Amino acid sequence: MISFGYEVCLIISCLIVIYMATRNYDKIDIYYSTMILIIPVVVLGYWLQSRVNTAEASVMAFCFIYFDSTVLLMVAFFSMLKNFDVTIKKWMKITGYSLALGHCLLVWQCYGTKLYYSSVQVFGTAGATATKVQPGPLKIVHVIYLAIIVVSIIAAIVAAYFRKGTYSKKTLTNYALVCIVGIVVYTLEMVLDVNYTTLPFFYVGVEILIAIDYDHVYMHDITSIISEQQKSCSTKGYFALDYKGRFLGCNEKAYEFFDFLRDQREDEELPTSEDLFTDMIEEYILNGTRSRKFNVGDITCICEIMEFSVRKDGKLQGYLFELRDATEEQKVLDVMEAYNTTLNAEVKEKTENIANIQQKIVVGMANIIENRDNNTGGHVKRTSDVVKILVDEILRLGKLNLERDFAADIVRAAPMHDLGKVSIDSNILCKPGRLTDEEYTIMKSHSEKSGEMVNILLDGVEEEHFVNVAHNVARYHHERWDGKGYPEGLVGSMIPIEARIMAIADVYDALVSKRCYKEPMSFDKAKEIMCDGMGTQFDPNLEELFLNCLDRLEAYYKNV
């Protein structure tokens, strides 16, 4: 039965070796891997010893078994030092492994002599073979070696417990537990002089613990998380958290950004005062936000978050934070921002000045043209003011989806609607009486010429959107909703909205203003004519707008 138990342990131990080989890590922990490989050899020795029938064969099995208290114990000691952040010098490794292998060589060389074992007895019991030995004179070497190693391991664990370090408390606890259990088992078996040792079961348990804990320990190696290029980069700091928010490790540069990391233990969550990184993780999960800028003392830091995997299968295991000093970069940005603010203010001021000059030139030209026309004194200014009243009401009501910039363009374009009259002969333009059909045809051409004049004056000087609005106002303000207008006979919504608004202002001013050939019409009569024209001459959708503006329009014309 005991032999079968050892056999099961051997099979499990071999399966664990295969399992670890399938983990496919880019970088392996040499100490863990070595222990995983040695344990099956040791268990094999115990199994062979339980199956042999001669003292010589049993001693041969001891040659395998002695790997546990020699090489395996030395590897475990070095692995412990590494995990406790102790630098292992090359000479320490050479000395340690030389002692361990020299000890094994001593056992092998004493095979067939009484130097190591003075007597070996083999007897069968419970379906297996038991071995009883009497120590020889050289056995004291093993006792001294074992005592030195065990004391060193205990001293390392005690020192790690009291030493200020960032290694995982879980790792410390595991090493202490394994050490205590191993010593207790070994001591009890020596005192009780048992026939069959339970150490194979203990070793397989340790092997299973190593396999389970390997992912966890591997993630603590920050150099395995970041690439060699990132690791060697002197300007960036890195630290990592697992998906439960527990600290895995960091590089030296990270300490310059966050000094608290020097005291941060592995496997523990960050202090609650450092909730910046918790917020970054939440933003990353919810919105995909990867970067954040903040100040650490006098340093401007840019922190980027990404997920990482140290496994070849790509399974993600936590978050990696990249820290970069952007202080100088921020200073340059601040200077550029201040410069751009000043520059933009100056450009805006110059642009407004140029726009005012252009507007005054255009209005001046319109007034010069108007002075040639004895029939329309003050028409340019009044229609411009009426357009502004109408546009303001449209914006107030939120009608026609009129944007404010577009509305401003309409108001600016209003004075240009009759620029084409500059090309009309004075005899026709200033004629006080009714025009003949031929003269009226010539007069109607002013709308086309107004559009052409706008393009000549503004193209390449003003922005394209304003040029288009001004052109439409000038060319199409005599079009009618029913299609009987000019110059193109456009129907309904084919007429640009800016021209439809201008048409209302143009006609209303003509009705209520004094001309050399007529007196001003009453407001009530003008209202009646305008309302009758809604749906024929004017856009019926603008009737409500016009009626809402009547009080302001009448007040305006009483004061001009």
C-alpha cells in the first residue's frame, strides 16, 4: 500500500512537470523550475526503495533520495533569498551548489562501503520494503550540512519578517509554512524511527503549491510585464496591479513619481489616499480613457493605463501604468498657449477692423448709388434695420433652423441688395414717373448685376459662406413665392431664405416710406397689402414673423 502511494506521488509529480512545461512563459524562474524537476527524482528514489529486496539496491535508491536534503534544499534557499529581494552573488551560487553536489558525490562514492552507512537492513512489511540504516562516520557531514541550511533558511524567514521590504507577505508565509512542516515531519520521523517516510507526500504537496502559485509569483516580476526596451528606458516609470487592485511590482523610476511605492507591499491594495489609479481604471473600463495628466509636486506627470499579459496565450492578467515626466513639455505648451491667446486676440481685432472697413466701403457704395436714385432716399439704411428686426425675431422664436452666424451674414448682406443699380442709366433710375416696359426691363436687370457686383467686391476678401449669402440677397430679393418674380422666376422654397427675408423688408419700406412720386402709406394699409401678398409674393411661412414685428416696425418708422 505504501509503495502504491509512492507510485501515485511519482505520477502526480511527473504530471506537474508536464503541466509547468505547457505554461509557455517567455521567461521562467530558474529556481522554481529546478525544484519542479528535482522533486520527481527524489520521489522516484523513495518509490524504488519501497520496491527493492536487497541492501545494495536500497543504498542505490538513497543516491536519488539524497537530492532532497542537498541540491533541492539549496535551490529552495536561493529561491527564498530571491523572493525576499536579496541579491545573490555569483560566488554564493558557486559555493552553495558546490557544497550540495559535493555532498551527493560523497554519498555516491561511499556506495558499497561502511563510511556513510555502517549497516543497511531491508525487510518487507505491508506489501512494501522498509529500510533501516545505521549511520557511519561520514554521516556527521550530512548532519552539519543540514543544520547549516535549516538555520540559514529560518534566519532568512525571520529577517524577512522584520525587514522593511515590498515582497509579498503571502510568499513569506508560504516559505515559513513549508519550512516548519518539513522540519517537523523530518524530526518526528527520526525520533519515532518510522518504517516508511511521508516525505514523498510532503514534496508532492510542495510541488503542487509551486505550480498553483507560479502565475502569482511570475506576475511580481515587473521586468516580465514590460518589454526590455521599456525596462531600460530611464525616463518612464512602470508599476502594475492585478484585476483585484493588488500591487504586483514597479521599476526604480516609478519611485520618483510616487514615493509611497517604496513601502508598498506586493499583494496588497494601494492606500485609499491614492484613489487616482482606481479612478483611472474605472474611466478606462467605462469610457476607454487611457491617459491622464496631473501634477506630483513640481512635476507634471502623464500617466497611461493599459492591460498586460505575461502569458503566451495572451490572457490578460492586470493593469500596467506608464508614468512619464512631461514638465518641460507642459512649460512649452503653456508658453505656446499664452502666445496663441495673444495672437488670436490680435488677429480677431485686426479681422474685426478689416470687416468694419469692408462694411463701411460697401455701405458707402450703396449710399452713393442711392444718391443717384431720387426715388429711394435712406432706403439702404432702413431696409438693413428692418432685416435686423426680422432676423432677431426669427432667432427669438427659434424658427427656420436659422443659425446665429448665418443670421449675422444676412444682416451684413442687406445693404448690398441694390448695388447693381450703379449700372442703370440715370434717366431711368431717377425718372419720377412710371417706367415704360422697355425701361422696366432695364431696371429689372439690376438684381442680376447686384449679384455680379457682390462677387466682384467680396470674392477672395470675405469668407465663402458670407459671399454666398450676400450674392443670394442681391440677386434673388425680387423673386416671388408664386414664381412670377425675376430674374429667374424661382418658385417657393427654391428662393433662398435670405432673399425671402430681404423681399419683405424691401417691399415694406417701399410702402411706408415717402417717395418723390408718392406719400407714405399708412401702417394699416401696408399691413393689409403685405398680408395679402403672403403665399403669392412672399413666403407664407414668414407671415407670423412679420405680424410679430409690426409694433417694432411701426415704432422704428415713426422715429426715422
